[in-house]
Amino acid sequence: MDEELESLRAKRLAEIQQQYGGIAGGGEQQGRQNEQHKAAQEAEMKNSILSQVLDQQARARLNTIALAKPEKAKMVENMLLQMATTGQLKHKVSIIKYC
């Protein structure tokens, strides 16, 4: 009787782990893969939006700033993304040169 009960418990545990993505062991790796995939999608979407709202020179300038001051570049990117998603940008953003 105990062997049968233990067998049923093991079977039920396996079903639950499979249903919820294998929480024990394999679930952690799958969770990391899902997070990496989600992060890659977000980065791709961010780059797509930035390429739509920035002209080529402005995009190059933002990349240069990102090398020197990553936190400032991130702040500018976030502002541009927010402005683009709320419809505040009507035209592409460009660099204005003062002579």
C-alpha cells in the first residue's frame, strides 16, 4: 500500500512540475531563457522606435554619448521613447549645429 501511495505521489508531482514548467531544476533554466528572450524583444523594440524618431546623425550622437556616459544616454533614450509613445514627437529628432 505504501509503495502504491508513493508511486501516486511521484506521478502527481511529475504532472505538476510538467504543468508549471518544471519548477524543480529545469524550470530555472527555462525561466532564465524566457527572461533573456523578453529582454531581447524589449531591446529590439526600443531600437526600432529610436530608429524611427532619430535621424542618422542624432542616433550616432546618442551612441557616442552612451559610450562616455551610459546613464545619461539611458535617460535620453527613455525620454525619447516616452515622447514617441505618447505622440509628442511629430518629426524625426535631429542634431542642430550652432555656428
